[in-house]
Amino acid sequence: MKSLPFLRNEKKNKVVVTCVGGEVSVHSYCAYCRHCKGVRVGSRIVATPQMQALNDVRKGIAADENLMNAAMLFNTLVRDGSAIECDDDQNNGYLGLY
């Protein structure tokens, strides 16, 4: 597992990380990538809420709106965090979650 530090652009209100294909948006790519395992907030690693929400929807125990709530929670974690925890050790790049 590797840690990809955030590169913040405060003027554009954008957060990117350096991935296999270059710099990618955390909100557009990492949030929906199977390799994303969590967000580093301080010294802790917080698991991505999208994975749990997706599993609950697939099992039929949660509503689809839980995915939207999970995405909003992910954005909050990114705001407070410093890096993405990525398990793409083979450097394959983005792999869609849905």
C-alpha cells in the first residue's frame, strides 16, 4: 500500500494526487477507484465510505442515496486529510468502482 500526498490548489479549490497517468483529481478519480482504501487524516487512516455504502446497496440493506452521502463524507475527509492510501502496487492506474 502506498500513500499519495495531496497537492492542493487553493485558488481553484482543487485537490490532486500524482497517479500512474499523471496528476488526477481526488474528487473525480480517487473517490471512484477500487484502489483507494482510505484517506490519511492526521496520523489515522480513515476507510473510504463509498466501499461500505456500495456493499450495503448491493446486499439490499441500504438505499441508493447512501452512495451520495458516502461521497459527501469522502469530500469532508479529503478537506481534512493529507493523503490517499492506495493499494495499486502494480501501478495499473484507475480502476472504476462501479
